[in-house]
Amino acid sequence: MKCTYRHRLLITFMVLFSLLTLSCAKPQTESTGSSSESNKPELNVWIFFDHNTPSTHYLDLWKSLGNELGYNVNVKTFASEELRYKLRISLACDELPDIFAVWGGTFPDFLFDAGACLPVQDYITNSGLNYKKSYLLPYSDGNNYIIPCLVEAYSVTYYNKSLMKKFGVKPPKNWNELMNIIYVVNAYNKEHQTTYSAIELGDKDNWLGELLYDMIVNRIDPYALDKLRTGKIKFTDKIFLDAAYKVVELVDSGAFPKDYLETGEVESIQNFVQNKSLLLPHQSTIVYHLIENMGNDTIGLIQWPNSGVNTNSNYSQYLIDINHTLKPGLCISRKTAHKDEAAKLCLRFSEEVNKINVMKYGYINLMENNKLTPPNNLPLPVKEFTSMIDEAKYFTSFWYAILPQNEADEWRSLTKKLFAKAITPEEFIKAGAKHLAYLPKK
């Protein structure tokens, strides 16, 4: 039979309709939120679980608390980037789970603006849990939508002690020492036909490159971002251009692995664990993952080295707070059939996770509870990080976390172009100024 234009149009419409239906259809394995045959409330939980938490208590605890409270709890875990994508798709399809983890900063704004999340301030107040005020900053509409439960993240630089000894170098405190490490590693590779890298970087997801640029700026002037936000300086200021040129200098010197632009975050961490790199600029939350895979005596923590000639010698006391505004934690779908039960489960989860994190792993206490004390025998890398926090003079925001999401994504993509040398530092500054104009004023 001859296929007419009308037939082709009808077939095309049917195919597109089928694809849309499939993309928004509920998988058969997921609950619709109705009670199970045993009449227990059934709650679906989505949480990210990669290298950001020690042990498995972020997974195991859901089941034990479900048994305690008399709920059927179904937990699905995703890699961080995968969960970002899943939440956006599920919101569009109106199929968010009952409970889901979110990052801090501006990432969850699209969920709050869409009215997808349940306000939880009354539940928090009635729970009697005394969270620190910094973990309960309200959204712009005055509501709290996040129940805190995830450990705070700060910028740090890990170094491999064994490789430092192998190459006869020390953790760098300034730019000249950093460049010397790069030179020594490259010379060794040339002589021995090896592929070690001075600095591990995986910028496929765009974010580690942006974090490194932020860290470089922070070492030139830890108050540069605040000055930008208050209008004291502009993004065309020499500070930001110098930082862009330092990125290019690192690229040109062969500081990173050969395929760093196509390497994901997880793979870059694996490379560091496998002793392929000397330095790893990252965030503090992966410290236990590195310890468990490399040992207490193999890794150390420093801040990114001094990147400017005029920076104070105590540069290590200025840290970047990855989630400087809204803290990461758990959200509850406004459309869940079990609002009270979901809130009770999340609050119990938050309480128990905080106890484990503080008393077993020495993480920062989310609550005003002096009875929770860290163990005395913390691993040395954790002690080093704790000292950084205790001695910190100032915390700078992670740029991506305070930009509106659309501008934040564009800004992050722009930093990748800089690391790829697809644009010049001058072009980077010109384009970046347009996105950073949306930074919230101080």
C-alpha cells in the first residue's frame, strides 16, 4: 500500500506519542504511593550514593527505620549526576517519589518554584530536633523544604604521600612549587614511558574544572567573589583574568591526564586511588572513600597552593563551602499520600545519620547537641580536615551553588571551554561577565 503524506504524518504522531508516554510512564517496580497489602504506608525514596558517604549507613538505615516505624520503604540509589537528571524528568512527568535527596545551593530551586516540595518547617519544629541555624536557612518564599542529613562539603586538595616520596617532592604551598611538581612528573614520564599526572582532573561533567578555577581565584584573593557581588570589582578585574591564565598555564604544562576532558568525576577518583596522580583537587566528602581504598597513611589533605604573590601566608585558612546557602538533605513530595509518615521517617533518618557521622566518623554535627562527640582515634586525613575547619578564617561560596541554575549551567560549561582552550582567557572573561551578572548581591 502506498504511504501517503497523511499516513506518514499519522505514523509520526503515533510514534512521538508512544515515546512521550514511555518516558513518563511509571516503571512497574515502583510504588504508586498506595498502601501495601499489609496496610503499611509505602514510601519510595531516591537518594544519591557514590563516593560522598562512608560505609553504607545511608542505605541500610532506611530499612531498619522502616521496620521501626511500621512502613514499607523502597530505596533507589543513583549516581549524583544521574539523580539530577531523574528529578528533572520526574518533575516534568509529575512522578516524583515520596522522598528524594537534593543538593544545596540553587540546584533544588526548580523543584521549589514548581511547588513540588512539601514545606517542612512545622515538622522540624515539632520534632524537637535542634538543628543549627545555618542548616535551616529558608527558601526565598520563607519556607523550609529540606530536612538536613548530608555532610557539608568544602574544597580541599588531596595528595598521594607515596607518589610524593617517589618523585622526591613535597605538597606545594605556592605556585612555583606546584609548577615544579608538574615539571618533575613530566620529566619522569618521558624518561620511563609512564603516564603519571601531577593533578588528577575529570571535567566531563564540567564541575571539577569550575571548582578548580574557583580555588585558584580564592588563593589570589579569598574575598574576590564577595567584592564582585558587592560591586567593588568587576569580572574584568585582573584577579579573574590572572586566574584564567593560570588555568591555561596548567593545561599547557601538561598538568592533567591526557583525556581529562572526557573523564568523569567517578573515574578521576578511581585514577587517584590507583596511584596515577599526585594531587586531586576535590571536596571533603570523599575523604573516607579514599581512606578505605588507599589507607590512612597514603593520603594527606592541604588547601590548593597559594596562587598569587600578594596572598597572605595563611592562605590555607580560607575555604570554599560547596553548599554555602541551602544545605543538602531530603525533600518530600507535596503530592505524597503519606505526608506525616514521610516527614517522621526523614527526621528519624536525619537524627540517626547525624549520630553516626559525628560519633563514628568525626563529621560536623548538624545539631546543637553537645552529647555527640567524635572518636579519639580519627584517621589523620580526617584530623587534617577538622583542623582546617577549626582554623578557618573565612568561607567563600562555591560560585555554581549561588548562581541561578540556568546561568550556573552556562557558567560551568564556559569553564570547560577554558580548560579545553576552546576560548582565550579574554574571551572567557567577556562571556563569564554576562553569566556572573546574575550573582546574588551581598
